[in-house]
Amino acid sequence: MDNNNVVQPSQQPGSEPEKNLAIASMVLGIVTLVCIFFNVFAWIGLISGIVGLILGIKSKKQAPSGMATAGIVMSAIGLGLCLLVFVACAICVGAFATLGAATELGNLNY
């Protein structure tokens, strides 16, 4: 018996698992950037940014590619902007609470 007819699977430089991670990272980076414009969904952007950053870094370590780099960059920018939106919202809520408390204190009769 001769094993010359057995076909061996070949590993190509851009194998599928690493490519899939890079694509997922890039898609999550895009989702993060889109969620910035909808303040209600900023927390989804925060979560997808973190996951996209992790997947992009993992993909870049396994098989460096432009898609992995794009996913890392978009996730990092989106994550930073989402955090900025959260800080701005916290400042606004604090300012309105202070304004409301000051208005209530001004209306008290001693």
C-alpha cells in the first residue's frame, strides 16, 4: 500500500482562525465607533470596544495583518471616545443635580 495519494491540508499564511479574529475585531471596532453617536448605546460601544481590542491584539500576535491593525486602531479610538462620552455625561448629570439642589435651596423659607 502506497500513501502517495493522501492529500495533506496545507497551512496558508493567512489561516482562517486568525483571519476570523481580525475580521471580528474590525467589525467590533466599527460597532464601537457607531455607538458613540447614540448615547443610549454608549455602554454597548464600551463593551464591544474592549472585546474588539482583545481580539485584535490576539489576532495580531498569531498572524499580523492589516485587518488586525485596523481593528485595534478602531477599537482603541472608539473605546477612548466612549469613555469621553461617559465622563461628559457624568459631568452633565452632576451639574444638573447641583443646579437642581441649588434651586431647591433657594426656594426654602426659613
